[in-house]
Amino acid sequence: MSTTRNLHAASTLANGSILAAGGIDVGSTTLTSSELYNPSTGNWTTTGSMNAARYAHIAFTLANGKVLVAGGYYGGGGTSLNSAELYNPSTGTWTNTGSMNTARFLHAASILTNGSVLVAGGFTGTSYLNGAELYNPSTNAWTTAGIMSTFRYYHTASTLANGSVLVTGGASGSGYLNSAELYNPSTNAWTTTGNMNAARQHHTATTLANGLVLVTGGNSDSNCINSTELYNPSTGTWTTAGNMSAARCYHTASKLANGLVLVTGGYSGTSYVNNAELYNPSTGTWTTTGNMSVARMNHRASTLTNGKVLVTGGTDNGGICLSSAEIYQSI
């Protein structure tokens, strides 16, 4: 990439390009800049800058092809943001859109089957949040959604096959969480569901082709863990899914075209990780795969239309922000 980035956002565009936006650079400056990766050429080009510098924000490619970013944190002024903006791939420019009702970062978000974006929880800089809100791309406006039963940040949000959204884990003022809850778009309400076997934050959650949700790693009781588990929406219960070879948090998980899940990098609790491994839903087993060339955490991983996975940025073992990117190709 042209810029070192950590805690940035990476979004796949309709034309297959990857948009990297915002984050923190090697000088700990919060970024407005964004750039595009072209899988056909393997090159990066700069594109329009956001109106607000931000990191720890969310980003989603909408049905209309534009990319929504919302919230985040501006390190220079120590300010959490409620602003949101849209990237137009046709013009390479950003425009402001409706602001969230609440400033937040370290929040979780998921795109619903109707095209709306659900944002839930997070941190204001002084307060943990249990509130949620919805962005409507047709009106460019935010409306409040139901209140979660638990304040949480560093959690995950996953859209299920039935249209509900599963939120898992995270942390609150009382410590790390093993709780999970479901958002029902039809009722605009949350209900609690089965608890995970392990409390965890900085974990990943991936909806599999069979409808189950795979949760991996994370930080539990101040220790990074290698355990994984599966949520069954039909029963509302969790079952263990074997241990990864490496304990990790601040890692990524990507669903591949063949149905496997690729987990990359992260932090083990003592060092950054370049190890990668694959989960096979058919066998319920983990196998190691090729190592990344650089150990990294707080990076981003994007599945390309050709089936490869692009990993971008993050920080290395020296805590230095990275501009490097690399591609994983399954055999």
C-alpha cells in the first residue's frame, strides 16, 4: 500500500477492487486517506480521502455499490465519531451522509437482508454502549434499533440465514463476556441466546455455508486463546469446534469459495503471529497452511472474486504499522 495502516477498513467493491480506508499510520496519525487494490494488476492506487480521519470504524459495501463507513475514533483529538460517509467508486470521492445518533468506536455491524446496516454497541471513549441503530441507504438516515441486554465492545455481529443478527462476546465494564444475543429485524428487538463456552473479545465470527457460526480465538481473562466453537441457530446452543494450533486474538477469519475458513495472524499473548490455518466444516478439523511472510495483528483480510485472500497492513512484532500486503491462494 502507499500508506502504512493499522485498524483501517477494507471493503470489496462490485468491480472486485479492494478499498482500504483510514486507520493509523506509522507515526500514530489518524488517516483520512484511502486507496484501491486492483487484483488484475496487483497494484495500489490512491483515491479520494474521507472527510473525517478515523480508525476502528466499520465499512460495508451497499447494494448500490457505494461503501458506507461509520463511527470510529480520531486519535489526534481523542474524539469518538458519530459521522458517516459514502464512497462512490464511479467518481472516487467521499460524501457525508446522515450521522449516527451516538458517537462510537470498537462497535460491531452487519448488513441485513433488506440492505440496511445494523450498528451495535461500542465505546464512546467514556461509556460502554448497549444501544443499536440502523442505516437506511434509501434515505441516508439512521434510526434507533432495540437495546441489547448487555453493554459490549470488541464484539462481533453476524447475519444468519434467517435474517437475524447474532452478536457474540466482547467486553464491558464488568469484564470479558461469553453472552450472545440475537437481533430480529422484523420486531426490531433483541433476545438473549445460549452463552459461549468461553468468554472472549478480539475474536472472529464467520457464518458458514451450513448456517452455523464459527467463533475463533480471542482474549479471555487477559489470555489469548486457541479454542473455537460453533453456534447452531436451530437450537440456540454452542458446541466446541476443536483448538487451533496457535492461540490468537486481533486476527482475521475469511470464508473461502470451497467452504473452508482461513484464519490469519494475530497476537498470541507473547508475540505476533504469522501462522495461518484452515477450518474444514465437513470434518470439523483444523489444519495449518502456509505462513504469512510477515507476523501481523490488527490487519484486514478480504476475499477476492478470484478466490484468493488479500491481507493488508496491521502492526508487526515491533509494534510498527505496516504498508505491506500479501495474497493467500488455496491449493
